Amino acid sequence: MKTIGNGRIDDAVERGALVDFTFDGVPLRGYPGESLATALFVSGITDLRKAPRSGTPRGMFCLMGICQECVVWIEGRRQPSCQVTLRDGLQARSGTIAGLES
Amino acid sequence: MTDAALMTNAADLLVIGAGPAGVGAATMAAEHGLDVVLIDENYAAGGQVYRPMPPGFARRGSPGPDAAIGDAQRELLARSPVRTAFGKLVWSVSQTFRVDAVGEDGPTHWTAPALIAATGATERVIPFPGWTEPGVIGLAAATALLKSQQMLPGRTTLVAGCGPLLLAVAAGILKAGGRVAAVVDLASPVDWMSTLPALASRPDLLARGVGWVTLLKRRGVPVLFRHAIIGVRRSAGGLAATIGPVDAARRPISGVLERELSIDCVAVGHGLVPGTEISRIFRARHRFEHSLGGWIAERDRTGRTSVGGLYVAGDSGGILGAAAAFQQGRMTGLAAARDRGRIDPATFDRLVTPIERSRARNERFGRAMSGLMAAHLGQAAAIAPETIICRCEDVTRAELDAAIDEGAATVDQLKAWTRCGMGPCQGRMCGDTAGALMALRVGDRESAGQFTGRPPLRPIPIDLLTGTYDYADIPIPGPAPL
């Protein structure tokens, strides 16, 4: 199976069927089992939110649920996207907290 | 193996963290009669080092050496009577002993008279201007991308920092068909050579390292020893990184031989810091051990801390690597069984001796690697004033220095005065650097102190704890008499 995106490694793994998800309303596709953070990253979406004090863009950093840089909004909750497994129909929004950017 | 959520919440022993140390400890303790619950936030055992491919991925061909060890440990666990609780985020630990966690099905807790913290390590990244730019990730993050998610970190990656992960990540990228712009290593060839005698204790791992170096050479990847990233900024094509040489104290030699690389990813890491949050919450005695990664709980050879019933296993008690962590976990599991009266002292001594011998061999290797990754105060001294130290709260070095000028004398005071370490990562990303910056002024890391451990261990939405309810159902007491 040929996979989408040029960052996925195909040699050692068999992936399932593509699923649809959105980020800030933009339709995207990824594979089941991928984390939301890495599925976004491999789709070229690296900026996941703006830092509350400086307003500078932030994205995934530690990929183990520690740094909280990849936090996004999913169904009204802030969640580190590296700890969220991709599922069909997932709708995520930027983790920016409205009104806090300076 | 059964789902702990369906079983009683009381156990003989709770183990937090299902990496090599936690699996070793839990299986050994269960083997000797303890009712053990092993708790981890991930979907499977393995920790960061042996993290499996996610559910939904099917491996093609035979597993690599790390995947094979991870599979063997998961198999050992599956055959054991250990009760496992995966996908459970531990947010609180309290006295003698209660562990609170949340999962997809809501809050849960367990109690036991003994607790083993096997929480591993976090990666140290010494800040530089631009390290908050998206596309800059940790070396450990790059490893997770390559091994578990089966993705390249970028089209062209700069691999920087120190320690064995540099070579592992660079070689992993090349093998997967990606490009490595350069490997930028703080250490000198002499630093690497000095580890050779210890590396000989694990010829298999030494051979892997030699394989990585050979691959880098064959692909013409420049390896720049005694170099560091000076800064990273956004550019039209992605990121632009300025790199330059450092002196023996690992301080950049300013303005000399700097060059800029066009890349779209930076994978950077400067070693590992023991994850001590649980032993800090219990106020166990800690000491600063530079060569083992930083602050660690004082423990005996089997992991007993200064707090009765609390044990620390694996890298969360000092960075010695995955192989030593598994063996030390086995020893800690035995100690817990002995302390709970399941085995007598003579049996304990007979069983622990061969494990300890095996651990000592791996520890020698681990110490050599840990030495390569240990932080040097020169690195902290060289951080530019405008650099963000605390990523959560955007606190710069200049702001920390100003607080120290005004009298802040410990990292807890820095936190109270500047909010450094007060954000959602709870000081895990900035704590080590804040301590180093304070140590530069107060003399040593011991005087600088460490952030006081407090729950919640992870940020969690409060509605996960409260569940759903109707306001009408909340009992409202009558007004107090006037």
C-alpha cells in the first residue's frame, strides 16, 4: 500500500484504511493508530497553537505527553495531541486560548 | 493479566510506569506472591525506550533489536499475574499509598502498602533562541516518530545535542530514507574515546554504535564535534539553524566559524533528567548527582527510599539506561516481596545476587553513556539573555536573572517570583535549566534546590474527576442563622 504524505516510512509497517479528521476546519487524512500530533505534523501542519504570553507559534516537542506544547481543543477539552489517537471524524482546533495572546 | 479496573482497588503493591524498570519490578514481585497493579498512561508496556508500534499498525518483517526486547518484556508481563492498567494517567499520589488516575472511562484509584515509582526520565534540552519554533523537537521525540509512528521527523533534519541518541536518531533517519543536514555534537572525539573501556562491557551495543557511525560516514553526513546550535529561526523553506564551535566548557566561541543550515526539522537533546516527581511529592531525601542526570532520590541498591514502603526503580532514580533499569526493577520487585514478608532474607540474598551481577555489567555501560550526556554548567552560562527558559510561561533567562538579582535564592523562589515552572508541564522542561542558572549564582545545584513536588502530576480537565451532574442534584445547605 502506498501511503500519503512524504514523511511516512513504508518499509516496515502495514497501515490500516485512511480516516478523515479536521484541524481548524481543514479536512485532513491519516492512519488509525497515528497520534493526532504526528498526523498533523506529517501533513505539514506544525503550528498547533500560540503561546499565551508571547503569542509565538508552538507545536509538538516532546511527543510523550510531558511538555504540553501540542495541546489542542477537542470537544471542549484541552488535550496534548501527541497523546490523542487519530479516529475517523475527529475534529480538533488550535490550542490557542482566545484573548490571551498579547 | 486482567484489567485492573474490573478488580478490587486494594493491592499489595502499586507500580507506576510500565517501562523496563516497572515491568521488571511488577513481574518479579508478582512471581513471589504479591498482588501487583501496574499503571501506565500509554496503551502498552515498553516505556519510551521500547515503545511499540501503535494498535492499528502491523509490523512487516522481523523486529529490530529494541523492538525484540520490548516484545519479550511485554510477553513476560502478559504471562504474569500482574494486573495492568494501561491508558491511565496518574495525577495524584498520596500517603501509604493511594494512586489516583483518570482514563477514558473516568477517574479511578488504587491503594497498597507499597509503591514503586518507575517513571523513567524526561529529556533535557538546553534552551537556545528559537527552540520554541514548531519543527524543533526532542531527540527522544524523533525516536518515537521513527520507531513507533514510523515517520520521518522532516525532509532534512539537523540532529544536535549530545549522547548516544544523536547517532541512533541520525542513523534511523538515513535508514528510513530521510536526509540529515549534519550531526552537531557537544562532545569531542576524546569524550567518546574515553567511554570505550566501558562500552566493551556491552559489545553488542558497541557494534550497533559502530554501525551507525559507518552509515553516517558512507552517506557523507558531516559530524561536527564540539559544536552547538547558536539559534534557530523561521525561514522561507522551513527553519534556518546557526551552528558554531564550543570550547571545552561547552560555551559557544562567539562569532567564530558560525554557519547557517537550511532544514525543516531540528532534533535536539542534551541527555536525560530523572523523573523524580513522585519521590519529591513524598518528600523522600534527594541528592544531586551530576553524573546520573541530576536530582535523584536517595535509595539503597534495591531501590528503597527514605520513605517507608516507597521504592524508586530505573532511570527515575538515576540515568543508567534501559538494560540496567530492567535488572534494577527486578531487584526492587524482590525487595518489595521481602519487605512484605513473602520471601525470607536468605531466599532474597540467593535470588538477588545473580541479578545484581548482570545489572553491574549494564550499569557500567549506562554510566559511560550518562557521562556523555551529563550537563555542564558552561552550557547554562552561555544561554543568551532573550532565550525563553520556561516554555509554558514564556519566561526568559533575563527575567530569571533579574529575579536572582532581586534576591531569589532557590528555584522555588524563582517559580514564585517569575512563574518559571508554574505552567502545565509543571517544571519538567525548565526545572533543570532553572536549577543550573541558579547554581551559577548561588554556587551549587544543592543550594539552588529543586521544584517542590505537588499534585496534579499532569494537567487534567476537572470535569473528568467530577463527571456529569445536574445542578439541581447538588445539596444546598440552608443559610446560617443570623
